[in-house]
Amino acid sequence: MSEPLLQIERLTLALPEGADRRYAVEDVSYSLAAGEVLCVVGESGSGKSMTANAVMGLLPPGLRVTQGRALFDGADLLAMDEPTHRALRGRRIGMVFQEPMTALNPLMRVGDQIAEVFEAHGLLTARERREKALALLEEVRLPDPPSALRAYPFELSGGQRQRVMIAMALALEPQLLVADEPTTALDVTTQAQILHLIRDLQKRRGMAVMFITHDFGVVAEIADRVCVMCEGRIVEMGDAREVLASPRHAYTRTLIAAIPGGVAAPARDGADPAPLLTVEGLNKVYRSRGGWWQPRREVVALDEVGFTLGRGETLGIVGESGSGKSTLGRCIVGLETPDSGGIRLAGTDLRTLTGQALREQRRHIQMVFQDPYASLNPRIRVGMAIAQGPIANGVPRARALERARQLLTTVGLDAAAADRFPHEFSGGQRQRIGIARALALDPELIVADEAVSALDVSIQAQVLELLERLKTELSLSLLFITHDLRVAAQICDRLIVMQKGCIVEQGSAERIFQAPSHPYTRELLAAIPGRHDDATAAAAPAAAPRMP
Amino acid sequence: MRTTTFLRGGLAVLCLSSGLMTAASADTAPQPGGTIDVAIQPEPPGLMLGLIQNAPTQRVAGNIYESLLRYDTDLEPMPQLAESWEISDDGRVYTFHLHHGVKWHDGEPFTAADVVFSADVFLRETNPRTRAILEHVASIEAPDDDTVVFTLEQPFAPFIQAFEVGTMPMVPKHIYAGTDFRTNPANNHPIGTGPFEFTRWDRGSVIELDKNPDYYEPGKPYLDRILWHVIPDAASRAAAYENGTLEVLPPGSVENFDIPRLSGLDNSCITEKGNEYFNPFAMLWLNDREGPTADPRFRQAVMYAMDRDFAKDVLWNGLGKVASGPFSTNLAAHDESIEGYPHDPDKARALLAEMGYDGTPVRLLPLPYGETWTRWSEAVRQNLESVGIKVETESTDVAGWNQKLAQWDYDIAFTYLFQYGDPALGISRTYISSNIAKGSPWNNVEGYRNPEVDKLFAEAAVENDPAKRQAMYDRIQAILYADVPVAWLMELGFPTLYRCNVHDLITTGIGLSDGFKNAWIER
Amino acid sequence: MRYLSLIASRLLKAVLVLLAILILNFFLIHLAPGDPAMVMAGEAGATDAQFIADLRERFGLDQSLPMQLWHYLAGVLTLDFGYSYRQQMPVLDLILERLPATLLLTGAAFVISLGCGIVAGMLAAMRAKRPSGSLIMGLALLFYATPLYWVAMMAVLVFSVFLGWLPAYGYDTVGSDATGLAHALDVAEHLILPATTLGLFFMAVYTRMTRASMLSVAQQDFVKTARAKGLAPGMIQRRHILRNALLPIITLAGLQAGQMVGGAVLTETVFAWPGIGRLMYEALMQRDYNLLLGIFFFCALLVILFNMLTDVIYRLADPRIKEAA
Amino acid sequence: MSFFRRFVQNRGALVGLVILALVVLLALLAPLLYPESPWRMVQRPFLAPGELPGFPLGTDTMGRDVAAELAHGAWVSLLVGFVSTLVALAIGVPLGALAGYFGGRTDDVLMRITEFFQTIPNFALAIVLVAIMEPSIGSIVLAIAVVSWPPVARLVRGEFLSLKHREYVEAARLVGQGHRDLILKQILPNTLSPVIVLASLMVATAILLESSLSFLGLGDPDTMSWGYMIGAARTVMRQAWWLSVIPGVAILLTVLALNLVGEGLDDALNPQLARQR
């Protein structure tokens, strides 16, 4: 390619004192040519976003540039004075952020926020700005652009907001688009659409795109070139297909390997085990209470949901946000009360039990939560956090604490961890603690609600492995709730696909991946990033195209 | 003695021209015109003097209403609505000859029928103090439009002092006769015969009185207008006087601590006159029924413990007098031979030791009438504690104070009473046992019972011979002095502050409460 | 239809709260020692049993408490707030006479405090790391920590007594017959000191809150978006940060506007402002039950009105609230 | 960084802490420094500060030693401030906790009560309560507590509302902990830091309230307090300005110190926010 549009040279960013390492990024160099999509890939804390922030002049306070240059069209962005830099932002460099929910001003109409881009650079009249904004909304394929123009951000869905963000970033036809994890917060089908949109716009306009992501699936979907970062350094850089196909650096290999394969595990022996859990005709409607001004609202979360879970089986419940999958899990463990329907554990109807008997049965179902940071009480020592269940159920304190230490080793942590507080642990470690806590009551069934979604891919793989191991060792059953089909494929025997409170399809994981019968399932599968990248994908959908 | 001497003969007294008196107090002739700005605090609850007797009402309404007589600073009666009067030799018949051509503010003529109505009907119903005095009266008659005759059951020498405007205001019969006095709409627009007429009242802000153009004394009043300013805060009142907004600060308008400063301002004058009729007298109710205060030795110890000179000098700016005994020195009946309890803490301690005071705490109830009284109670508490009496202050507001006194729920309580011009009017009520009754903070609240004192007071009141009467009063003072039924503090000096170019502001023993009839502003 | 029923239910709740306040205060005030008859007897300087009995009968105090409450509430339902024992006037007239002065005072103080507070807070937030920002916050903290009545006293001392610039007390110049504009100017002159002293404390509150709110909004993603658009800092502050930062201020301001009315007792006392706060204090001291209850009623009513107003303003300011409707 | 290190890094908080420590010291030492009653009239009135040796702050209208009054007043101010805050917490924390935890009807009822107390103007209610109960330390503390608990209840309720759906609370529920344990062990400890910050500001407000009540003459007549001193000095402001300025500055400094400490606590307990400042 010709002269690079953006050239990062030996960039080093220092973190404030007292941070866990000295540099956010260290000695980073890469370049980006016009019309090229560069994916910067890395796990959390790899420093992948920091370079982009430096380019935009949006470094968080405390971070300093200690070395290097960032040449944009020949001018050093890092040495620029603020007004000059500001004139570039929005006009020649556009940016899209991760969180569509918070990246738009909640008090301003969408049209005004787009028009503001022109205003910021003193372009066009108010009327022209409106027209331009409308045209942009059409270009990013928002349904009903004229009313979207007048809408407030909260009136739009996450995907729509991200389209607005893109429209805003592209308003002045910048030469460079910086997209910082723009699809991470979106559902998988929406993600596919947005990726498609970005790729499409990039091609039409011949923009350069710096695309920051943690997901190699996305890389496969969109990247021309890829740059892999680890702990502030670039470990590998090259053509996307080459890197995916034959990663040279060990870290890259770990990352790619850690992505759960799309291969559904073959059905296990004893294909038709005795049912442990039976759910029948479960209904749940959320009603918002009418406040002083607000009338009531109703949302159907569960609509006649029924299924069985066999002993020793792993059942996956898959769906996008709002599908009711979490509500289902919470109803089963007893955090929510369904409006109607039956839940039977080993033949006992939990819905008819009360008091002591109910507590006794509840003990058999435990939960592993999504957020490793929110699921442990910051003021309770880890050992106590695990032991408090048994203590509440009458086990003597000393014995419960001793057991907690054992459990910690079971989940792969040091027994001494019992005396420490949660904040001293990493996300993956905390999730292990959460699992240990769930195990403390010797449950028969564990409900894992998005248990690995918040973790980096490499950690995800470890935790999934742990769950798999524990399941067999302790002969547990597992209800695995996830939005991520790839994860589900890796761990589940059977799958349930949910949409808007209903089960649209259920069956063995293998069957669903290979021959989805419901259109929604097909849509979900098609949306998995990276799937149709390979020509072989169509013939063997379950094969992982990017695995060597 | 002067007043009694004057009254002894029961002679007919002819009127003096009040003009002569006022002319004497200024070098120049009175200049008519002008507005005078006066503080009023607290805001009066109403201005119908026949219904409401508190000080602020009287101060304002004393200019609207009038009585038959006024009293000079020696408490000698002076003509007002009555041009002249006679008292029969047996001291039972009082005949008043009314001023001619007096009109109510609404233009109706003022006649003897109004006097009979006011005294016999209206005030008997509404004014408890007048009601008590009228107990002595057998009949009130109006032989003609200009003459009123009061006939007493028995001689009652102080009766001549009852015709002050607050005690016996004349109210218009044509407006009130046959109505419910308290809900009569005229109460909001009072009609009197006085030198000033009611004009407006902006609640919380100002009361305006304007000159009565048809006033029966020629040339009077001199002022065109009086504005009474309601300023609830003492410091603000002081500031208003200081910056010239106010020309007169009536007694009690500012805290005593501010008085030396304010009186030291340019063109600022101060007078203690105008209190002679009411004769305010501060004392401590001591609960004679129970607790340590039931022991006379304890009560004497209280008298010895208190440093009343300190209170007078520091709290009252040296104004007023330390009380020597139960009778104010302003009274003719005061026994000059009584020396009063000195400040002698050792003696107090000795008395306490003698009675075997065991440190039982006594409750002290301050008077909730502003800062001076609060400070005073702090000083008294400190005095008492320094001789070993344990004191707990019970702070309360006016309602609580009244309630506690009326229910005898106190050990020591501050109060001050008007002694008026005669023991029968203002003093006996505090000590006679027939006056022991719950429900009032103004009767024999301390619960003192002494048949001899009861008898002496009863006889003295109706004794027509001044010498015999004085002997009885001397005896009473001696008994009370020893028994200390209440602790006497001070004869209060209530000063009026005014701009020195305001002349003839206070010409009577009633002070500002008697009106601005003679006042004028020099320009 | 739905709105109407909502508004109706809200009004009903407001009425219940008012009723509860009246009942609670009715019993509270009757718990206080003494009664209006005792106060008036005390003030008269002379009483006898008949006098007090007369008064009690007149005021209806000879009836049982529940009966008195019943009569009072029945009156209130017909908007009859009774008669002030002490002031010999209908309570409603007294309150309506005094209310404008209080509303003027608190309104002015409110405007001063809110306006200056927000501007100062904004400046402090924009200069968070500079001495001028610290100076503003220092001053705000100082005003926040100073007793209101003390500031009032010092203000009278300095501006009225020593400098003679402003009147020390009152609502207007006593005895002046000025009308129209001249009178308005006169009142305005009298208003400056009390409104400023009353406003200072709240100004400090708003300054601190605006700054904190702006600094926290400045952390939000959409501000980064705005910067990425190339918007100038001033525009970002005004259009994006300030607007969002004002939302919590609206809530607080609504809460305080109502409280200010009843809380102006000290200011009204020091400056002899003929307002409702002072009237309340006097009514309390004189056990003027009807008047006191009436004042509480109106203060509570104002609080409720301000809360509703706040709701409306909040809904105008924040489109998200409408979503649920 | 530890809580303490973060706290002392805040210069304002440190200054506040030092002032507060001095005030506490003064209050504690008052009985030793001035063993006699502060009400004793010891010299002639209106001595200016420094006019006579032994009376560094002069004497008041009654010839009482202002320094002794100030020292004893510190005790009362702090006592009222802290005790009334504790009482307010004792009312507000349980109410807020129950309302937030149980929600629904309980919440409705409790919040109506809270709203009710917020609808009556605070200061007016405090005045009425003190007047009814008659001024004494106890009634003042109670009155201040009664008017200042609603914000506590609201804060605690808000924290409970957001914390009760935290995953660790749900986890504790799942393992069988009862309401009492959930409230006391799981949620309450995590609401403490905002409550502590609020409490430090409430102490400041309580001191101001007490002084306002004393100023109006509704103070405990047997205890010397700063508000009383200002109220008593008000009429002699022009003869003896120092009599109102000295206790005024004392209140100012104490309240200022409490606010600084409160802000420091806030910063130290919420490190994320601290970085913004």
C-alpha cells in the first residue's frame, strides 16, 4: 500500500505511580494505510485501547506520553496543541465507543447530537445540518430515520444507538475511524449487523479503520491486518488470515485456542438419564409498579416454559438479552417466584414447599453468578464467604471453615486464600471462589448464569474446564445459561434456545448446531463472528474455521 | 405621704389646667405637626383596651381611649374626661363632673351613660382587675348627662386611683350595648374619645394613629400622627433607633445592655419617669408549701445569698432600687425603717446549715421576658449555688411559665408585679390567704398563710384614718420581712429612650401608656 | 384518562399527608404546657378564674381534645382555618397577609442561591485543579459552615450600622407612602441583606453540589464522545456536562425550596421581616393553636407544591422520565 | 493504598482532623482548665480580650470568663452534635434498612413516614419539639435527631435497594441465610461508608442547629453552649463585638473541620471518586 495514513512510532505511555505496572503501552509501533482495517487484539489490560486514546487525544488523566510519535498524515498528533488536535477530531478522525448505552448524551435528541458534529467544526447551516443528519441515519440503515432524528437515545435499542454513534463518527467523512470494541456490548445478531455495516461503509468510503477488540472471531470477520497486544507490548502483527491460520507467537496461539470451538460435544453415554429437574409450564410477567406519574408496564419474561434436566447432564440455555434465560435460572434457584408452573427437583415440587423443607431442598440447587466482582461480599473473607452457607445450615463454624479450605484447593486455589478478602483476587480467581461457595452445600444441580461471560477468553477456557472437571468428579448436573453459542457448544450436552420468554428450540447440542430447525436458531448461528469467513463453514457449520 | 395628705381631707379638688404643666417643661412653645415613630413590642393582640389589658395594647390604645382621670408622677389625680370631682367626707361617694362637648371618634357625643355602661356593664364583664376594684362599689349612677356618682359599700381610699385609662377606659355605649363585646366588629377599629384616632394596622409591621381633629382640649394634640413599628427583634429596634427611624423606645423595647450605648448617642435622652403609677416590682416566688423553700430559714438564706446590687448595676444599668422589703419605696405606706437584707453569703450558709439543708435541688423558673431576665436568673442561680444551694433551671416560654405558676409547679420563680399606688391595689393580693387559688400567676402564688396579715390587710384597706392605716401597714411589713414569703428583688427602673427634640413625652405617672397628648417635636 | 387518575391519586396522597400533618401537630401543640388562655391571662397582668374560664370557653378549649380536633378538621375541610386567639383575626387572613413577604424573601434567596451557586459550582468544576477553583470551594465551605443567624448579625453590623448602605430591618421604609416603582425599589433595598444572608448557605450547598455533579458527569462516556467530535471545551461544559449535572440539583432545589419557607425563622427574626416564619414562632410561644396549625398546613402545602413542581421541571429536563408513561 | 494513607493525603481533611482534635481536647480538658462553673461572675463585665491577664478572651456581659465559657461550650456542642447524630442514625438506619430490604408495602409505609417528616419544615419542627418538651440537653438532642433522621433513612434505603440485588447477597440467600443475617452481615456493612460520611456532616449540622436553637433562647438553661454565647452577646454586639465573634468563629471552625473530615472520609472511602477531585 501507499503512504501510511497513521504511523505510530515507538509509543510509550506511562501509568501513574502506584499502578500495577509502569507502562500502559511500551514501545508500540504500527502503521495503518488508507482503506485498511487494522484489528488491535488483546485481553483486558493489554493496553489495546490506550494507543487509540492517545491518537484521539483522549487519554485518561494520569497517563503520560513518555516517548514516541503518532504521525497522522505527516503531523505528529502527540505534539499538537489542543485546538489543532480538536480540529482533527470528528473531522478527519472519527471514533466509536464500546458502550452504546452511555456514549450518547441522554438529554439531547439524536439529530442534535449528530448535527453537533458539523457545528463543532463550524460547518453548514442549521437546516443543512439536519438534512445531513437525516441522510447519515439513512446511511447507517436506521429504521425510520425521520423519527429517529427526533428520538432521545433511551428510545433506541443498543444496536440502533451504535448505528447513531457510527453515523456521528462518519458525519464528516473522516479518513480514519477508530472503533473501540464497538460490538462487545451487543447481542450476537446485532453484532453481526454492525460489523457488516462498518465493513460496508469502510469499503465504500475507502477509510482506514483501527478496530479494537478482544475477540478473534471478530478479527476473522473484519480485519485486513491484525496486531496482537499483551501487557502493553505488541507480540505479533501481520496479515489477518496468516495470523489466524498460523499464529507465530505463543500468546496468540493461546488466545485463538482459548476461544471455545463451535464443535458441539458428542452426546454422552447414558443418553437418557433419569430426570433430576423438571420444569413445567413456567410463566413470569414483570409488572412495573405505577409510580406517581407512570402507568404500569408489563414484560413477559417466561411464557409456558418447560423442560427436563437429567442427572449428570449439562443443559445449556441460550438466548439474547431479554430472552428470559436469566429469569428462568433465577426461578429455578428460587431468587424469583414464577407466576405459575411447576419446578420439581428429584420428584419434589419446590413450589409447594415452605419453610424448613424448602430450605432443605433449595440447598441442592446452587448458583454461580456472572460478575466475579459483584458476587463476593467485599467485606467478608473468602473462607467465611464459602463457609457461611453450611453455617447457616447448621454446620459448626470451625468445620465449615475447614471445609472451605478444602474446597478452595478443589477449585485450584491455595487454601491460604481463605483468610484474604475478595479484592485481592483476579476475576478468574474470584469465579473459582464463587464455584467453591456453590459447592460448599454439596448441591446436586448448579445453575451457572453467564458464569464466564465477564472473563477474558483465556480465563474463560480455564473456568469452563474447571466446571467440566468438577461436574464429573462430583457427579453434578449443570444448567448453563449463556448468550454465547460458542461457549454453549463447548460444554453442553443439550441446548435450549430461548427468544422473548419462549423456548423456540431444544435438542442435543450436536443436532442444533448441525441442523437448526427454527429460523431464530439459524440466525443466531449465522451471526457467530468468523463462521462464514471460511468457505468450509457452509459445508460443516460446526467446524471451527480458524482453528488450525 | 404626699398623696395621702392630699386625699385625707376628702376635699373637692378643682382642676388645674394641664397646659400650665406642660409649658413648664420646655423653654419654647409647643410646635404643632409632625409624625412620631415609636417602637411597639410585642405586637398587641388587639387595640380594644376594654378587652385586652396587656402592656403593648395599653401603650397604643392609651391614645385612643381615655378615662375620667390622669395621674401625675406623684400620683395626684388630674382631670381628663372628668373636669372636676368630689369625694364625700365619709369616703363613700365619688362624684365626677364630665367635660362638655366631648365626642367619640365617630362623632357621637360622650355622656354619663357611657361612663355607667363602661364601668358597670362592660368592664365588670371583661376586666378582672377592674372587676376586683368594683367589688367595693355599691352603685354607679348618672343623675344627668354630665355627672356620674360612684357609691362605695365602705370607704376605700385607693378608689380615686382606679380611673386610669388602662383600668377604667371609657368605651362607647352606642356601639357595644347589647352586643357580644368580644366579637363586636368595632374591636378591629377602636372608637374612643382620645387625642388620636385609629387609622390602620398592617399586622406585623405598623400601626398608624392620626390626630383627632375634633379633640376637646384646644390645640391638642400637637402631633399629626403616631406610627407604632412592630419590630420583633430587640437588636433591630436598637438599630432603628440608632439610624433615626425610631424616635421613641418605650420601656422594655431594647435589652438593658444596650441602654447605656443608646442613651449616649447624640440627641438621645433617657427618663425613668412614667412608671410611678404601675410601680413595677420584681421578686421571686418561693414555694412556701413544700421543699426546702417551705422553711423560712431557707427563704432568708436566699435573700442573703443574692447580690442584688450586682443585678441592679450590671443588669439594670443602675436604674431602679434594690427592694428593702415587700413595699416599694414609691408607696406612701413604705416603712422607711426597714433596711433590707444585705448580700451576706456567710449568713446564708449559716442559715442553711442551721436548717440542715441536704442539697435537695431546687427548680428555678426564669421569667421568659427577654434577655435581662434570663441573665438575672443566671446570676441568681450562681449566687445560690455559691452558698451551696443546688439549682436546676427550668427554661420555658410564657405559656409554660404561666402554667407552672398557676399550678404551683415550681420552687423558685421570677416574676414582677405592679404594686400600683396603694398596698390594697397591688400588694395585698400577693399575701392574703383568700387569694390562694390555682389558675392564676398573679395571686398568692407562693401559698403564704398568716391570719394576722390577712386581718391587717383587710382592715387597712377600708381604714379611712391614714395614721391608723400606716400603723397597720408597718406591722405587715415587719411580719413579712421576717417570714420572707417571697424574695424581694428590685423596684424596677424602666427607662424610656427618646430623641431630645421630642418634648413633653412623659407628663404623667402612667408614662407612654397615657398617650402622646402633650408631646411635640421641636424642629 | 390515565394521567387524570394519576394526578388524582397524587393529589389524594397530598391531602392525606396534609391531614396527617395537621393531626400530628394538633396533638404536639396540645402537649405543650399552658394554653392560649394562660398566655393571655399572663399578659394581662391580672386574672381571676372567671377570666380564664371565659377565655377557654371562647376558644373552645373547654371541649375534649378529640372534639376540638374534629371541629378544627371540619373547619379546614371547608377552608376555614379558624380564628387566631391572640391576633383576633381569621387565621387565613393573617397567613395570606404574611405569606407574600416570606415568598418574596425565600424566592429572592432561592434565585440568588441557585443562580450564583450553579455559576460558582461550574467555575469551580472547570478550574478544579487551579487556585481560583479552590478559592471558590473554600468560600463555599466557609458559608456552609457559618451559622446563618451569625452571618445575619454581622451583615447588619457591617452594611447597616457601620457603612449605612442598606436598611437594617423591615420590609419597607416605615411611614413612607411610596407606591408603585418607588415602593418596589424600597422593598428591594430592604430585601438585599436578608435575601443574601438566607441565600448564602444554600448558595454554598448548590456550589458544592454543582461542582461534584459536574465532575462526576465529566467522567461519563458521552462526554468523551463529545470530545471525540471535536467540540470545544466550553461547549462540552455547557451543553453536555452542565445539563446533565443539573438533574440532581433540580431534585435538591425542589426539596430545599419548600424547606426554606418554613426555615426562614431566624432570618425573619434578625431582620424583622414580617413573614410567616416569625409568625410561626410567635404563634408557638403564644400557644395560638389555630394559627400555628394553619402555618404548618401552608408550609407543608408549599413543600408539596414545590415537590410537584420539581417533578414537572424534572420531567421537562429529563426526557427519560416520560419513557414509562 | 490503605484508607488511612488516602485520608491523610487529603490536606483539607488533615487540617479538619487537627482542628477537630483540638476542639475535642478543649472539651475534654474544660473541667481541668476551668474547674469552676463557667457561669461564675469573676470579673467586671465587658473586659476586652487580653485586657486583664488571666482573661485571655475577656469577660462577657455578666463578668464571666469567656475562655471558660468557650471551653465548656465546646463540650456541649460536641455532645449534642454526636449524640443527636447517633440517635438519628439509630432511627434512620433501621427504618431505611427495613424499607430498602423488604420493599413493597413495608417500603411504602416507611417511606410515607419519612416523606411526612420531610414535608414539615425541619427547623420549625425542631423549635416546636423543643418548646413542647421544654429546653434541656435531652429535648434538644431528641428534637435534632427527629428532624435529621429522614436523609439517613433515604440513604440507607437507597443503598439497600441497590445492594440487595447484588450477586453476593443473592448468593447468601441461596445458601440459606435468613433475613437477619442478610441485613446485618451482608448488606449493612457495605452501606457503612456513605453512612459514615453522612454522619460526619450531620454532626456539623446538628451543632449548627443546636446553636440556632440556643440563639433563639431554646437552649438548655443550665449548660453553657456556643449558640447561647452568641445569642447572649447579640445585644451588645456593638459595645463588645468579640463576644459574638469568638463563639461564632468557634462554631465556624468546628463545623468547617467536620465538613473537611467528612469530605476526606468520602474521598478515602470511595477511592474512585477521590480521583476526580
